[in-house]
Amino acid sequence: MAKFEITTKGGDKGTTSLGNGTRVPKDDPRVELYGTLDECQAHIGMARAICPFEELKARLLAMEEDLGQLMGCLALYPGLELPSIAKLEDIVEYVKRLLDGKPAFVKPGDSTLGAALHIARTVARRAERLAVRLVRVSEIDDATYAYLNRLSDAIYAMALWADRIARDA
């Protein structure tokens, strides 16, 4: 078993290793993308930490786990598959039913939990914008990009859900 290391010193010259062993600059577009998703995942984790609603909390945890898998795929770790886009679409449909299909115009500060999710949503949107250049040069496929597009939609839906629960409480 490999020894656990926190500091490897491998990045001291501005490069990092992908999952397949290739070394790339730390500002490589692929690294920028999965680093931005790491930031998004951290915001989702913060939202989960403050979430008192068990059903929403469980979906946030599942989203965190899926983002970990997605980052591994983007970092080119072998044997990983893209998480299911259907889970994200299910969240959006669930919240649409919850809101009776009525559009919701929100301010990101309507609830603390909703605000935390809106921060995660804006980071997911940044990841989506970063991914465009990788799609253009065929570094990531259309399915991965579609997942990123749905991710921000699902986080937005969860923010609406959180605000609705807080408003009704």
C-alpha cells in the first residue's frame, strides 16, 4: 500500500499530475475546470453542513459524491464513468412540481441555505464556461458538457427548494 502523503512537492515547479500520470501545468484548462468543480463541491458541502432538511441534505450529499466522480473523470483517472445526468434532471423536475410549475424570482439572500446554494450555482456556471474551450478542441465530450450544463440548473432548483422550505417554516 502506498504511503499517504499530503505534501508531495511534485507541484513545486507549477505542474500537477493527471490521473493517467501525465504532468501538465497547473493552469491547464482541464485542471482549471476540475479545480473550479472542486470549489463548487466545497460550496455544496457548506450548504449541506447548514441544511436542516433531511431530504435536501441527502440530495446534496449525493451531488457532492457525483462531483467527486466527475472531477476524477476530468482528471483522467481510469475506470471512472460520468455520473448520471438523470439525477440532476430528476431534481429539477421534483422542484418544478414542488413549486407547482410557477416561476420563482429569487434573490440569493432569501435564506442562508439558499444563498449558499446560489454561490455553488455561480461556481458551477463558471465551470461550464471553462468547459466550452475543452469541448471546442474535443478534450471533453458532449455528454460531459451536458452534465455541467444541468449541474447549475439542479443547484438552482435546490436553492429554490431551500428558499421555499425556509419561507414555509
